Amino acid sequence: MNFTRREFVIGFAATTALMGSGFSFAGTNDAASKVAIEKSIKANFGGGFSLISYSKSGSVTQAKIENFGNQYTVTSSNLIDWKIIQSSLSN
């Protein structure tokens, strides 16, 4: 099978929704949320990216990520589509 990154993320989100609250992105377990966010970012941007920190406000997640010393601030409302809102490269 040949999957694109976007198909993988959509499939991952659908599987998570079907499996129930034990795997929910909005779960109360902070460690589980961090892992889910990190997996989503790596699926979207690539395996070389690492999660530095994140915050959630309602349904919007904002995260600081790093790749080879370059830092980015990204945001997502559904943990599938991420948008870069700030980059250390633009300084």
C-alpha cells in the first residue's frame, strides 16, 4: 500500500475517534495528549521534528516544534491540518 502523509493522519484521527476515550486527543491524561500531538506533528511535518512545548485553548492547539535547530510555532484546530505561524528562519 502506498499512503500519503495526509491520508495517514486522517486515518490515525479516524481510528482514534472510533477507539473511544482511551485514545482521545482531548483526554485528561497530559502525557497521552503530548504523545498524540507529537505523533500528529511528525505525521504532518516529518519524523525529524520534535515537540518542545504545546498549549491548548478550546479546540485550538498551539505547539513549538524544532527541526535541526530551527524552531517553529504551529497551530491546528483539528490536529490534522497544521499551519506554521512563526519561524526562527524568518528572523
